[in-house]
Amino acid sequence: MKIKNVPQYIKIYLNEFLRKNIVMPKQRQRLKNTNFSVISSNCNGAVMCHDLGIQFNSPTVNLSMNAEDYLKFIKNLDYYLNAEIVEKKDTGLGYPIGILGDNITLHFIHYPSFELAVLKWTERKQRINKDNLFFMMTDRDGCTEDTIKEFDNLPYKNKLIFTAKPFPQYKSVIFCEEFKDDDCVPILTSWRNLKGERLYDRYVDFVTWLNNT
């Protein structure tokens, strides 16, 4: 659906209205698996859960990690879930930064304070369902083919990585062809059109993925 000369704020309103009232009610009816945890490298997992009306059963909400740190985190999940977070001050980034353990940087992009970020991290990590885990990342933030290969080899059943380049040799890769001329995929939670679809809707039926336990 392409409509020219529509102000941006109206487009956003239409997208949000249609997604909330038409698109997602149908998706929620299809969703059978409702007690899961999405461990995501950025906001994709949180937005997906929000759209589906699912409680945040993961601490990786409203934050991001670079590709290397995300791999460290999910390779040693139990260790890092019990590790302390220390504030990194005076970064000049305009949002709180935390150091998890001794070497993972957490960019608390959507939190007004470090204290609130740690409070929510602690609260949500206690809800993790380790028997029903899903892992998501993208080829942003320093991701290389070695990163993709390592992610693909991890012993987790349900994992996806969105890439701007094809990697047919790796089962977990979702190739986003429309971005093939770019270095990496953009923010995939952005709106695709005026039908209430996000960019990632073209590539993955998340309800089918989540139901495949």
C-alpha cells in the first residue's frame, strides 16, 4: 500500500493502529506457545513480545549488545545471568552503560537511568524459561561471517540471525534480500508499509517460529 504525500506522523499512527487492532489480534490467536524467553542482541525480541502481548521473560529488553558481546553472553548464559552489572560513567552517549561481569557492555538505550535498567534486568532475568529459549540477532554492531558461523553452531534449537548478505551454508540465517547492497540490515522493527507490517514481517512468521518448540 503506497500513499504519497502523507505526513510521517499520520503514517506512524496508521501503522500502530492497524498493527494493534487488526494484524496482531490475529497473530495472538495463532500463538500457542506463550511461556517463552527471547534472548535478543537488540530491541527486535522485545518489540516482537510487545506486539504479541507477551510478558518480557528476558532481561534483554530496551538494550543492545555488540555482536561479540552477545555471543559471549549466550555461550555462558548461566554465568552472565548471575554476574554483577557495574555502571560505566561519563560515556557521553546520552544513555546508561553497564558492564556485565568483567567484559560485556550493555547499552541501555531506552532507559532513563542506570538504576532503573539494572532493576528491570534483575526482575526480568528471574522470569527466564530455560526450557523454552529463542535467540535472535542481526548482522549489525560488528558482526562478521565468523560471528555468524559461531552463532549458527551454538547448540540451541531456536535461533535466527538476520543478514544483508546470503549465507546459505548456515541454517539460522535469514537473508534480507532488499538490503543486499548495504553492509548490514537496518532497524528491522521499523515500519514497512501502511498495513501495520514491520520490516521483519516479510522474512519471518514469528508465530510459527515460536510455536515450533
